[in-house]
Amino acid sequence: MKYCTTAEMAEKWNISDRRVRTLCKSGRIEGVISSNDTYLIPCDAVKPADGRYKTARLDKLAVAESVDIQYGTDQVKYYLKWQDDVIGDIYDNYDVLWRNPDYNQTVSNYTHGERRWSRADFERFVSERIVSSERRDIEKILVKCGLNSYDAIGIGIKTHAINSRDLLWIADSSDAKMDDAIDEVFRAVFVQKTDLEGDSISTPEGNNIKRYGVFNGRYGIYKTRLHPLSGDVESEVAVYNIAKLLGVPCCPAYRIDEDTVFSEFMYDWGQEYLVHARRLFMDGERGENEYYNLLSKRPQYQLDFIKMIALDFITRQDDRHLSNVAVLLNATGETFYPLYDNGRSLFYEDTEETARKACDNIELYSTTWGASGTYYDYVNDITNTGVSFARILNLGISDDEIYAALVDAGFTGYRLKYGCEWIRKTVNYLKSI
């Protein structure tokens, strides 16, 4: 399906871009894909009937009142910055006045050229940049943020709304520096702490992201080791190496130093947008089987989902929640985004005894996905529908290739031994079914 921007549909329907976006927000256009207050509309969508005329005057009065910011009397409380440049003022009531709504293409995609944002506009912006309320350790994050309940603006202010997708953030003062803010956020909110036994006690799920930046000319995320006993840094690289051998699209991952891995972004973050799979579902829409859930929303990516499940089975993935699955949007449509955030895999926190037992019984020790079933169950269910994994994956990888992939990632000792054994046995199992 071909998609058009709001500006293109505005020209086609002879209405304003603002009106098209209002129709998208209110759900009156079928098939719209949204992300960060940006909308992609099926080019063949039917223009909704205009039902505004009876209350047009009241609507105009309401809009006028809702955007009437008293800039002469209200106080600027925070600043919106692009890196270290101030480009917007946030007032006491969280209305926003953009100093430069067209600062660059990314900013324009947020503002659509509008200089003023209401509190609701600001809250939508912040909500797309902060940790999800579905995180398993969200209560710990709220405590660190000084909050009693999930509050998007409150979390956004505390974390400066820093997000790896771009260089926008919320500053406490006009002269605040982004580098200082990043250090402050991750030290105060997301820094891992380890107790005397070496157990992880406060890692927010999925928030081991330290900072974002450039490596070898590519933009991405630097992630630090979850804790001293974790093997997630090595696993991130190993999964990428194994995915290449199998022919499964995966975001590149490179070892930077002893405790840091760089995960590369596979999209133009200034022009394209990622939508996590969890955003595709309304409350109550998801069943227990995540594979069927994803198929219900994006059946065109069935082959991609099957490859993902196979890779996760082979690498013993333990963190494939729906924020670790995404589609990529741009002006021409959408595609399935390569897999990412693969560090919690391949016995990253398991003892030698657990790893040995797992290799002795891959069915019993296969990791779970969603509320129903293990990856062992999923691959068998998929095979029962007539799918042959040997036809869609390169299952002819050799023991030497597996060994080299794990050694390159930094695997040693029992994790190398049992990591190779697990991969070999699961690959052979997929060949046999």
C-alpha cells in the first residue's frame, strides 16, 4: 500500500494540513499509521465528511482559548533544545512556544511549522520519548523519579526526555549542556547498582542504554554491561554474528571495550520513524500468543516473524517483548525493522550448571515468549502449519562457523562451550522438524 503525508493529502482534499492532522488524531481516517505526532495516510483514503459546520463558531472559540498563552506574564520553566541550542520555551502550564519550529527537518516533523503547542501536544511528544509504563521494573524508575504514579510529563522532565532517536531534550536552564544532562539522567535514574552478592537489584528492563553517538561513521547506541556478572555485551555481538550466518536481518553490534557494545541504527533518524509493535495494539487487544498477536496486526510480515522466532530459539533470547520489535515508516510506506536489543541471550546470566542442563534438554530449557509457550513450542506450532525452517534459513552453518562467531564476540569458558552446543542442537532440531 502506498502512503501519503498530511501535506500531500491536504493538497489532494483541498483542506489545510492542520485539518488533516486533526482528522488523523480523531481516528476519522482509515488505515493511518502514526508516530511522534506524524501521520502516514493511505493515498487512496476517502476524505471524511466535514461535520464541523453546526458548531464552527464554538470550535473556533475553544481553540482560541486553548492556545492563548500569556507569554508576557507566564514564566518560562524549561527549555527545549537541539543538543545545546535553545529552540523552544516551556511555560508553567507546559504550553510550548517554539522559537524556531523549522530548525531542521527532524524538528519540522514534530512541529509541522506550528509555533505553539498546547500541554496535550507537549505530553504526546514526551510520551513517545520516555520509558513505557509496561516495563517490568517501572515502579523502581518511578521511585527514582520521585513519582507515586506514572506521569509522562513528570518522567520526561526528570529524564530530560532524552531519547536516542534525535538530539532533542528538555533543559532546566538555557545554558545547560546535553552531555551533562545525559550523565545526570543515567546516574540518577538508570544506572545499574549491584549488591554484595553480585545480583542485579535496580536495572530498569531495557534501559541499559548509556548514550548514543557515532561509531565508524554510523549512528547508534552505546550500551554498557548490565552488571559485572552479566554476559549481555558479548551476547549482543554474538547474536548479530549468528543472525548473519542464518540470513536473519539484525542490527549490527560491535564490541567497543570490555564493558561496552555499540548497536547501529539501520534507518535515517532524521527522515524515518520507528514504531514499536506494542504501539500497534489498543488495551485488551492482545492475546497470550505473541506470534498470533503480531500476525493479526501485520500479516504481511509473517516470514519476518518466523525468522525472528527461529533466531530467538537458536540464541535463547530472553527479552523479546513488543518494544523490541518494530516497523520502519517513511513517506513511501513501511517495512519490518531488523532485530535489535539482543543482549539478553545465550546464557548471559546463567551458571555453568544451568547452561549444561539446558544443553541436555533444549525443550525444557527453551526460553518463553509472551504469556503462552516457549520458543520450542512456537517453532513446533509454526512447523505444523507447513512451514519448513530449512527453506527460509541457512541452517547449513558449520560448527567452526558457530565457534568463530562466539569467539569473535568475546565468549570464553563455559559460555563458549555451552553456547556453541546450544546453537548446534537447536539448529539441528529445526532441520529435523
